[in-house]
Amino acid sequence: MTARKPKILLLTPWAPIPTDAGSRRVWTACRLLKNSYDFHLLTFMRPEGADPKLNAAAALGQEKLYFPGLFQSVRYAAPPADYHPRTEDGLELPQEIAGFHSPDMKEAVRKAIREIKPDLLHAEFDLMAPYVGAAKLENPRLPCVLTHHDLSALSFFSSYFREMSGWSKWRRLGDWRRRVTATKELCRRFDAVITVSDADRRRMGRWVPLERVSSVPTGVDLEHFSGGPPRQEREPDSLAYVGHYPHYPNEEAVLRFAAEIWPRIKAARPQAKFYVVGSYPTKKIMALAERDAGIIVTGTVPDVKPYEARAMVLVAPLKLGYGIKGKILEAMAMGAPVVSTTCANEAVRAEAGRHLLIADSPRKFARETLRLLEDEELWRRISAAGREFVEQNHDWSSRAKGIGEVYRALLA
């Protein structure tokens, strides 16, 4: 008689189709663990107009493509209303988390627990952390785990606020304090917390006992991200960035690249193309393509792999956010050399000058990118070393076992 697989209720703020690195982490982990666990997904419906290049029918089609065989059931809650309660269980919520606070989702969590009777609840992203209260109210004995994807909000000078920069950031000091307080308190309400890097685990350990915090870095699906073409088969002078653009660090990185770095590259290589790939491009991102024919905004795509295979160089000019950057790992797996900031490489831990090139100033970032476009020997060396690096250090098949170990410990 086949033993019953434990049932996992998975909470996500958006449908985890593998079109951006954060969602791809969730989707890939479920795919690799589905033989041991039955996953039941609860997420928000896609808001109308969220991606100007993806209509509702196309979005539903993508879910029908990626969900069968992965989730035993899929449930949706209505998108959060314009008015968001700012408190939950006596805790004042910061603006971003409050934006995903929904009475409909609270009731959907309780209903799912009653009907599915899961053995464990797994919330992905801190945006879904407040729903641990509804889960515990319905079943106080239900083990709950949170994956916290980015702990930069715990440092005021590393945190990010959309349309806030420089001294104007100080206007958001109150919201940052609420974010820190909410992060600490909500994480303490979970039976286990998963971070995406060892550095984030150490940061989390200042507020949550380290024995309840596990580091499971994002890996790369080497079966899927493989077979990148050689240099001569790629589009000449093509650059790519991959991201989920409602996540402000991605928007900020692309806008700054377009303003400060791209003009230097275009001056040297007028025929260059910059592909901005990924889900839900914002109005500011869309405007880049309207102003410059060399910038192509793809919107949500079924798979980012063709763009990482086409690109001559993957640029990662991030200045904000902690955590491991899946876009860097995927590009390396596809043989696309990467130019990255120190910040973006923190959790990847690739060796500068060997596995990728590092640049933090606009002038140097443009110079290192141009070196890869112009120097065939350097390109081939970085391409081969990057692929070898992810094979040895970032294979998802071994990383997913870490999530399984967290599950087993809680279910025991």
C-alpha cells in the first residue's frame, strides 16, 4: 500500500509561473519535491492590467501550461482591494505588506485548511506572512514555514522605497520602522523560516532563534538552463536583464542602467540592443522602449531561456536588495557572461574576473560590458568558467533537498 504523501498548502502573492526568478524558485522547488509531497496552491487572482503586454487570457493560458501535475489543487482569492487594513492581530503593517492584506485571502486560508486538511503551510515571500494568524486560528497545531526572499528591509540604508531616493528616503522612516517590527514579529510566529542565503540567515538570527532558521539558497535548474549556444550564434552586441518589475530593485536597476550606463555602451556600439525581459513591466520601464529603439521590453514571456541564450551579455546592475540572484545563475548556466555589481554577487559568491565581471560605477560597468562584447577570448573564458561554477555550486536538485529537510523536521 502506497503511503500518503504529506499535503502542503502553499501561499503565494502571485501565481508562481516560472517567468521571473522569485516565482521560478517556488515553481522549481515544487517540481523537484512533488514526488514526496502533494502541493495545494492558494494565491491571488491576477489583477487586470498588471502587465500591459499580457492579457488575462494569456495569463490563464500560462497557468494551464505550468500548473498541471505540479499542484493537486489551485485556489484563488480576489485581488486586494484599494483599501487595505493597516493592522493584523494587533501588529501595524508597513505599506508594502498592507498592500497584500485581504479579508478574502484570510477567509480563503481558513477554508483551505478546513477542506484540504494540510499537514503543513508554506508561505512564500513576507507579503504573505500575516496570514499565519488565520492559519493558526483555524488549526493551532498546523506547522507553518515562511520563505523570506529578501531581508534588505531590515537595514534602513539597504532598504528600498519606490520613488524614494537620497535624502527623501528619510520621509519613509516611519514605514521602515513598521517594516522592521513586522518582519521580526511575523517571523517569530512561524515554526520555521527559510532564507535564500547564509548571510540572510545570520541577519534573521538576530531576531529568530537560529535553530528555527534554515538557509536554502536559490539554485538553477541545470536540466532546463543548458545548451547555451556559442558566441558566434548569439545576437551581436545584445544585452539582457531579467526580472519581476513590480519588485522595485529590478525597476531601479533597469532605469539606472538606461540612464547612466547604456548611453556609454551605445556611444561605442551604436547597433547594440538591450532586452528588458520579465514579468509586469512598470510604466517607467515601458517608457524606455518608447524613447529608445535599442531598448526592447518583452513583458511576461513563457520562458526567459531563449533570451538568455540569445544575449551576448547578461547585465545585473543591482544596487538594492539582498538574497541570491537567480538571473545570474541562469545566465551562467546558459553560457552568457555576466557583468554584475558587488551587491548582486554577494550571495552568488562568484569570483570576480574568473566567473563573471564586477563593476559598481557606471563608467566601469560600461567598460566591462564592452570588454565582453569586443574580446572573444575573454567572453569564452568567462562563459565556460561561469557554467562550471553553477554546476559545482548551485544545482537546484540538491538545493530542493534542503526545503524537504525543513518539511520533515516540522512534520516529525
